[in-house]
Amino acid sequence: MHFMRLLFICFLCLLSWPAFSQSSDSKVGLLIMAHGGSEEWNKAVENALVPLHAEIPVSIAFGMADPLTLQQAVDSLILRGVESIAVVRLFVSGESFLEETKYAFNLSPNPPKGHLMHEPKILDLSVPIALNKEGLLDAPLLGGILADRALHLSLAPARESVLIIGHGPGDDDENERWLSKMNDLADSVRTSANFHSVRVSTLREDWTGKREAVEKDLRRFLESETAEGREVIIVPFRLFGFGPYSEVFEGLTYRADYIGLLPDKRVTDWIESQYRKTLSTLSASQ
């Protein structure tokens, strides 16, 4: 009888263990910041977060550090009873909107300057906030996504070149940091197959006077590869979709599947790892 009672107690403990595990995380909300785009773009981000909902209260703020959507996301989490919030910025570069975000969450006294998308504003906060500093460019595991995209499209690697292309910033020094990190991730593509070459580039899409030169250079690259009998595989280093690249390379020969980093579970894994890392920041500050 005593043995059966002990078994029953152990059974109850096993049942309650996931709840205790979940309640620990459920006190810390996850606020995802993302660029935002079409309905399909936003849905891809929402789908990437679905596996996290079972353990973590999640809210999304689309709009490139828009104070309005950030405040709505904060309020949504607080209404669900969170005691602190880990902010994960789902941007390609960890530098993107960092100063705006720090100021909005009252983590920096200095209003952001320069190329602002929204009027700087400090949010109304009632719980501790911590935010991640890294971007997708800092995640080595995402090199595997680039490799998988290229391999999926490849027919004869030795007669193919891979072009990995991203949005890119306006600042020249920051752009060099983008290219350096993209090149590191491109090593996963280089070691995945015997491609003729693997090149990285940023289009610097929003910067008149800089984009035009890149476009001409990249079109020359595709024309040269085609003339040499090689086909170019284009892999976008974007969170979702193919961006403006269909227009940029109109009339040229290349192969692409027109999708970005999503959908892929490794993006979800990166988000969760950033959440866990930010949790430790919150614990230390408290």
C-alpha cells in the first residue's frame, strides 16, 4: 500500500513538472520586433512563432521600431500577466533600429539621430525590459539555411555560381560589416558542394546613389557567368521573400526559389535562443 501511494505521488509530480517549467517562462513575455510587410510576409513571422506559444506569452510589434505598435505589444503582454519582457529584434542586422529601440524602452537617455522611421518616443512601461543585441547575421546556424537553399536549386555545382544578396544599409562602414558577416555565413554554402564560386552582396536598396552602382555590377556578374556557361543561383538573405530582385535581374538568366530565411525551423530556434539569452540579462538586472 505504501509503495502504491509513493507511485501515485511520483505520478502527480511528473504531471505537475511541465506546469512548473512553463510558469517560470510565462512570467517573462517575448516581444518580437519585425519589419512587417505584406499579409503573407507577416504571416510567415507569425507561423515561425507558433512553436513558442505553448510555453511563452508572445506578442509581435511590426513596423521598424514604431512606438505605437511597440506600446500595443507591451500592453498586450502586461494584460496577460507577465512580470518582465524580453525583446527580440527579428532583423537581419543587430544594428538595425537598435538606438531607436533602446530609447523607446528607456534603456538609453539619448534620442536616436539620423535616418529615423518614426518620431522618437519613450514608452509607458510598468515591467522590466531587456533586449537582444544580435541580428540574424550573427547566427552561425543560419548558414545552414543558405546552404540548403543553394543545394535545393543546384543541378551541377561545378558549373554554378551562388549569389547571396541582402538588403544592406546606407552607411558604408556598416555595409562592410554586413558583407563580412554574410561572407562568414556563406562558408556553409562553400563547404556544402563544389560550386564554382560563392559571392555575397548587399543591394543597398533604399539608398539612391549607392544602389545603382551595385545593380550594374551584379547584372554584369550574371551576364559574365552566363557567357562562361555557368548558371547563377540567387539566394536572398532576407527574412522572407525575394524582395526587388526579380526587377533587378529582369531579362537575365538565373535560378531561384524566391523565398528567404522563412519558413525554416532554425529561425524559430534562433528566436528562442535569443529569448533565453535575454532572460539571463533580466535575471542579472533584477
